[in-house]
Amino acid sequence: MEKKKPIVIGVTGGSGSGKTSVSRKILENFPDLTICKIDQDYYYKDQSHMPFEERLKTNYDHPFAFDTDLLIEHMNKLMEFLFLKMNACVI
């Protein structure tokens, strides 16, 4: 039996625009399906090498704050039904 192709739903918007509420409603409407929810917040670039004062200057809403290449890599792996290891948790 061939696996069905995954469906990707992107929910976008600015800070405080209701992305989390919309995502929760989507999840609630499909209780019998396996759904993987990935937040872009998981993909902030590592700044542990920077002093705290420098990190405070970062605009976390700017696209440059994110490791978009890693997000795309992970999305492609998920589309192939591969497992991901992220921050000590497996998706």
C-alpha cells in the first residue's frame, strides 16, 4: 500500500495575530489524524555565542532571525516520512 502524500498547512501572520489559536482549531478538527505541528519559533538562529546585551538587539520578527534553510530541510524530510531530532525531542 502506497503512503498518502502529506498535506502541509501554513499559518502565517504577525505577532499576536492569532496563529496559535488558528493552529489549535485546525488540530481540534482532525482528532483521528496524525498531525505534526511545527512552530517557526523552533528555528531561531543560535545566538548562544553572543553576549546577552547583543542578543537584546535582535529583531526576532525579522526573517534573518530564523534558520530558514534548516526549516526547509526538516519540512522536506517530513514530506518523506523521515524522523527529525530537534532540541532533544523526536518528531
